[in-house]
Amino acid sequence: MPKTKVVMNDNRVFTWNHNDTLKLLDNFKKHRSKVGSLEIRNLKKLFEIISLELHKIHNIDVSPSNVENRWRVLERNYKKFVDNNKKTGRGRVTFDYAKEMEEILGKKKNIHPPLLLSSDTIDHMIETSSKKLNLIPAIGEEMLNEEELHGTEEPSTSSSDTAIASEVSVKNSRSSRLKTGRITKSKFDKIHYQKEKLDILKKYYDEKKRRNNLLEKRNSLIEERNVLMRSNLERDVNF
């Protein structure tokens, strides 16, 4: 299998072969669920960890920027692979890492990158996610609108016209149902993705709140200790 050369900004050149790429994907899959946690706050940290593990475990000397660039290329090519095979009238293409990328990114119509959490943007993400959930229309209403848009036919003037119109109506009805099904699934995917984001953000804030409570208790104990020490010191001085 041909190798893929990657030239990075740090003037280092690394040639990725098939096995090296599989090891990268295996490490990415292993740590992906931790992105957004206190252990791995963002993708930059994830790339650093993967770079370190590839070096220590597999003796593959790559920098974090090498890892990031290779991942971006894989992600972009996988999206092209998915988009091409969804379109009719095109010959199907293959992608060497389709199975591994599907396990990481899932079978969603829209390929979403892993959620990145940072202390600078987390409040904005919660607000934006909540607004998007409120803007998504009801699925039943959307289906009704689709039926209204595609379910009407012009009146016919003859029996042959009636037969033709009936056949066209059946085809349009099938097309409408297929389109409605695709729209409905896309809406469910978006709702599920937004709920996943909110769940992660809630866990983050719960953990942050717990830590703040512990800090408050610690500060309170320190203050009580200081008061007691001052009291003992004043008593000793008076004696």
C-alpha cells in the first residue's frame, strides 16, 4: 500500500503507512470519549497524547502536529467518501479506513467533529445549544407540511388524464414519503447530537460545582483554624 507524505509547519517530514495510520485511529478511538473531560480538555491535548503513545508503545516518532494533520486528512477524505456514495448515478468509491472512521464518527448523515470543551467557550456553547433545540420544529408538523406540499394534483379532464395523474400521484407520494423519512432522520440526528452536547456540558458543570463546594469548605476550615490560632495567641500574650 502506498505511503502518504505529510509536511508540517515544524519542517518535519513523516511518511504514514497503512499500519501507522491504523495505530493512530486505534488510539483516537480509545481516547475519543474522554475529549471534553478534565483529563483531555480538547483535541490539541488528544493529539499530544496520541503522539506520545505512538512513540512509546510503537516506536513511531511523530509530533502532535503530524498526528493532527493526518487526522484532518482522514476526516476530510472520509466525508468525501460518504458524500460520494450517497449520491445516485455515481460509481461507488472505496476508502481504506472507512470501517475505522465509521466506528469513530458513526453512521450519521452529517459528520460532526468530536465535541471540544474549553473554559472560555463553554457558556456560549450551552446558550447556543439551547437555542438550537428550541428552533427545531416538531417532527409531526414537518411531516404534515411535506404532505401538503407534495400531495396535491391538478384536476384531470379525461379518463386517460385521470390514469396518468393517478400514476404520477402515486410516484409523487412515494417520493414524498422517502424525502420525509430522510428529513425526519436528519432532524432526529440533530436532536440527538444537541442532547449529547448538553449532557456533557451538564456533567462538566456538576463537576465544577462540586469542586467549588469543596474549595468553599476548605476555605471555611482554614478560616476557622486561623481564628482559633489568633484566639490562642491573644490568650497566651495576656498571660
